[in-house]
Amino acid sequence: MNLFARGGARAREHFDWPLFLSVVGIAIIGVVNLYSATSPYIDDPRRSGLADMYVQQVYWLVVGGLFGTLAAVVDYRSIERLAYVFYGLGIASLLLVFVLASDVRGSARWIEVGRLTFQPSEFMKIFMVLAVARKLAEDPRSDAKTLIELAPAACLVGLPALLVGLQPDFGTAMIFSSCGFTMLALTRLRRSSLVLFVAGLVPIAWSLWQFGLREYQRDRVLSFLNPEADRTGTGWHALQSRTAIGNGGIWGEGFREGTQNQFGFLPDQYSDFPFSVFAEDWGFVGCVALLCLYAFVCAWSINIASTAKDRFGAAVAVGVGALFFWHTFFNVGMTIGMLPVVGITLPLFSYGGSSTLTTMVGFGLLMNISLRR
């Protein structure tokens, strides 16, 4: 009993309230926004099932909270020992996608098990973070590294990015790459190796454009570079998103009053463009407040990393924070027209069970590291 009492007292003493309240705040605002985004479907008998998405999102948040709690209470050093096992299971699930997944809009990403549908690439994000963190922790040296020395960790990033890109899901592959290289930035790179790496990005980008992207993906990039070229085709999503954000003005049109959303002009408003719905409803002031919440969570993850008691914990905190940051950066960037539309979700705002579970487990890991700092 004394042991449990001491453990409970320690948890209360070190409980990370800023992280907890920020995540809960974003999740609540996300559910309210999802209700606004799907409210036009309430009176549409053909799509009335979509009107209950916000209720399903609450269910996923509860389930995600349970998994996040489990990730928080198990000592993360035990998780470290299983990092490569989780990574191997994640790679196996990505390979199963090519066998079992059903095609949706030209992309096979989801596996159906009975009535349950899940997206393996979402769970693989956490598995990759754990594996890369363990690889970085296995080399405690602080001297500058060469590209060859970083190659094993880079391969842990590149393999899932490649498999996801072949689905094809270019947006999620970008998340893997961005998050992985953010974690690798924890190590110092020799100046000559850095120059070689930057120089190698040019032929890699050219090869990706010529052979890695499908025609519709290249069209999205070209539409981003020239938005007026195809306003009713590839440029439609970005145009309607920018219009919705512009309609919001300073204070917004009001909850469930956004015309672009309510009249059905804004596509995928519950998955890819929930930020546009929020901007139209609550305006510039609301967007600044929301982005401050997102920025705080990203900054707080860096704070947790700086106080972590070992290299693995610090690397995991940076990785989870990077996942959250890059998802937010790419999603908001594409909604305001600063980046091409690539179908990346906004954490705790976009509807999706796999995405919500992954995000909550990530925050559970952050809480785990914070409790044991």
C-alpha cells in the first residue's frame, strides 16, 4: 500500500497540467468545430450519417484517452526495450496494406477488420518515433556525425516513408520524412556531410517529381504555383478554403454561420479543411487563439525534452512534438494557400479514429516522460 501511495503522490506532484489542459482544450474546440462542419448534413437524408461525426469523434477521444493513459503509466524505459518490436509490427502492417486495403479515391490506405477500419500509417508514426529515438539513444557520443553514421537511423525513417508513398499517400510520407529529420537534427552533423546532404536534395527532388509523383499529385503542385489556372478543377479545394477564411474577417461570421461551409462549397471540411470552417466561424481572432494553443503544445514538448532524464526520453518528446508541429504546419499551410493540398489532417480537429488514437498515444508518451523527468 505504501508503494502505491508513494506512486500516487509522485503522479500528483509531477502531473503535467499545462500539457493536459492544452490538449483537452484543443480536443473540445475540435469537437465543437466538427459539429459546425457537419451541421449542413443534418437535414440532408442522403448524408445524414455524416451529421453524427462529432459524436463518433468523442468516442474516439475517449478510447484514445484510455490508450494515452496506458502510454503514460507504463515506464517509458520498458517501452524503449520494445521499440524495434513495435517498429517491425508497423512495417508488417504497412506491407499488409498492399494486400488487404481497399481503394478509396485512388489510394489504398485503410484495412478493414469486420466493421473496424484503421489506417496503419497513422500508428506507424509513433512506432517510427520510438525506433529512431532508441537508435539515437544507443549512441551517446556528442561528437559530430557523418552521413554514414546517421544512415541506420535515416533508414528507419525512409522505409515507412517509402511504403506509405507507394500507397500512394504523399502527404503522410512528408510527415514521416519531416518528423524523422527533425529528430535526426538532435545530433550534430559534420560540416562536409551537411553540405553533401543539402547538395543531394536537388537530384532527389527532381527524381521524386519525375518518377515518384502521380499525375494528379503533380497537378496539385502546379495548381498551387498557379491557383487561377484551374479554378473548377485541381484548384477548387484551395480556392474554396481561402474564400472561407476570408469570409471570417476579424471576428468571424458566427458559430454555424459560415456560408462556404453551410452551403456546401467547402469540400472535405471534416477531414482536410476543418481549420477553414473554424476560421469562417470565428475569424482572425479565433484563429490566433487556436494557433497559440497549438504553438504552446509544440513548445511544451521541447520543454519536456530539455528536462528528460535520458536521451531516449528527450528524443521521443522531440519526435512527438515534431509530429504535432508538422501536421499543424502542413494542414494550416494548405488551407491558407501557402502549401499544396496534400491531404494532411489537423491534430484533434480532423475527424478520424486512427489519427485521434495516434495523437492521444503521443501525448500519453509526453506525459510519461514529463512524470519521470
